[in-house]
Amino acid sequence: MKLLAIETSTPGSSVALSDATEIVATASRTDRMGHSAFLVPAMEFCFDQAGWNPDVIDAVAVDLGPGLYTGIRVGLATAQGIAAALGVPVIPGTSLDLIAWDAKTGRRHIWSVVDVRRGQVAVASYHPVPGGVLRDGAPELTTPEEVRGLLESDREDVLLVGDVPALGDHVVGGMSGVKVGGPRYPSASVLALVGMGKLERDEVPAPSEIRPRYLRDADVSVPRDQSGRRGPWDPGL
């Protein structure tokens, strides 16, 4: 089976093509604002490198977040458009899961971090298991300062992965039992492998279940005039 993976939930955008368990082509770029401009050339590059036509794809995997609102929206819209055109399913991924899955550890309790802006981060914890990781619970939206409290209360040795720089040095500095390492951003290559596993196990959700995982309202505000009224173009009128 052949799969196209689209990763745009963070500044680390990437695209990958996989054939069963083999990654045959990949392209990546780190850019907080350039998801739209990156995707089409990256996909064209990957198909050219693999020597494939798009119609050979059996599924499209996409990261639904949490992460950057615009990036998630662009990636999901692109994945759904391609899947609809080809008549293939969309396989969802989760940014925090993908980062943790890509972490190299055999025993440490993994904490995965994704920056979602506004001084907040999304976090989740995992235990390594044969063949991957097992999440302890639902992802949480919190602050960098609260992350330090979560780490301090963890009785196990910890591996902290993901966008650790977004936390600030004061969060992880001087903590014993906490190791920082692994990937900063999720990758399409990992998404492709995880997505292929779901496809082989027939873990394919219905299209209505494919929804973004923002964890909060979008970073959008409606302009108002000096009187405080909404502008005349506001769809809420």
C-alpha cells in the first residue's frame, strides 16, 4: 500500500511518501507562516523522486494538531481535497503522539510539548511500549510554568521532547531526572509509518470524525469600529 503524509501542524512542515514500511521520498521546511506555499511544491518533488503518479495513493495521512491554527487548517484542507479527488481515506495523526513516537528511549517517561502560541503549550505524557508509545491521557493545554510543576511531580525519570525552547530555560533548568532530547517537531515520515499501521489494521475513521484538534478557539478576532460595533462585513450580522 502507498500513502501520502502531510505534516503542517507546527513550523516544521513536511511531506512524505511511504510504500508499506519504507519511506520513499520526503521534503521538509521550517517556517511558521509558509505552510501553503510549501505544500504543493513539496508534494510535486516527492512524487517526482518516487516516480509515482498521485493516483497510486491508497490513503492520505494528516496531522490534526494540536499546534498552529493556520497550519492545521491548511494541511487538513489539502489532505481532504486530495483524498476526495482520489477516492481514498484520510488517516488522522496527533502532533504530540508523533513527537513521542519518534523519541529514542527505552525506559524514561516521555513528556511531549507543542507550542500553540498565546503563552500556552499543549502537553501529553507517554510510556514506551514495544513498537511505540502509549499515551497516559488526553492532551492538555497549559502554560510553561505549569509544565515545570508537572515535571517536578513526576516520580519517574523523564524524557522531555518537542518544542522545549518554547518553554524557556527557566522551566527545565536545574531539574534532576529530566533529560531533554528527541525531535522538536513532528515529521511526515513518522506520520506516514503510523498512518500505514492504522491503514493495515483498518483503523480508518469516518470522514465526519476527521476534525482539527485545536484545544482552544482560533487566533482570530473580529475588527470593530470606534463605536464598538462589528464591521459591516462581519458574517455574524
